[in-house]
Amino acid sequence: IFSIWKIIINKNYISPNKNEQLYLLLLYLRIPYRNSARIAEGIEFYNKAVSFFMARKNSFLVSICYFVLDGLYYNIGLLEQAVYSGKKSLQFNHENKNFNDDLLFGRRFNSRLRYLIITTGIADKLSQLGKINEALGFSHEALK
């Protein structure tokens, strides 16, 4: 993981035209953490990545890191943390509405689909927490 992080923080690799590769890298990196005893390590890694990409004003990659954190927190039962991360992901995704051609698993989709995935995930977690009115608000938001 640390060698991959060195690739990410290499200044020659950070540029707007590398967003697609970094996006996929950040999404695939979450897989070893998701279903293992290394979730805490993944949370630490993605929190550092959030700080790193925030400092570089890359809202797109910050959104992806928060999206991954949402899933990691959810997997260990920290629903409040998951909702917080989901809302932050949504906030940074919203700032980046013009990034319309993201590549994911060889298929193109736009930020609207990512918005729907994040919003409905937040609604689901809120309903699990018993916050039904807030969950309904996010569900309605997804339909707009």
C-alpha cells in the first residue's frame, strides 16, 4: 500500500488528466480493506488521502475518498460515521458536477449516476439509524 501511496503523491502524477487513473486506483485499493481485519488501516489511508487531495483542491478525488470511507465505516457498523462520510462525498461530488465522463470498470457514466449512488446510500443508512424523515429527504433528492 505504501508504494501505491508514493505513486499517488508523486507530483508528476497529480494532474487533472490523471483523475481517471487515480479514481480507479482509489476505488480498487479499497477492496483489500473492505472485508478484512485491515479496515482500520484503510480508514487511516483514506483519511490521509482526503487531506492530501483537499490540499491540492481536487474535489473529485476527495469525493471518491469519502465515498470509500462511507463503505468502510458501514462495514464495521459505524453508521453515523458512514453517513457523515457519505454527505461529505456528496458535497464534494456536487462541487464537481462538470466531470461528466468518469471511467469505471471500463464503462462510462456521468456524475449524476455517482450522485444517485451516494444519495440512496445515505438514505439507506439514515433509515437504519431510525432517521426516517431525513432518509426520505435524501430519497426524494435522488429522484430530482
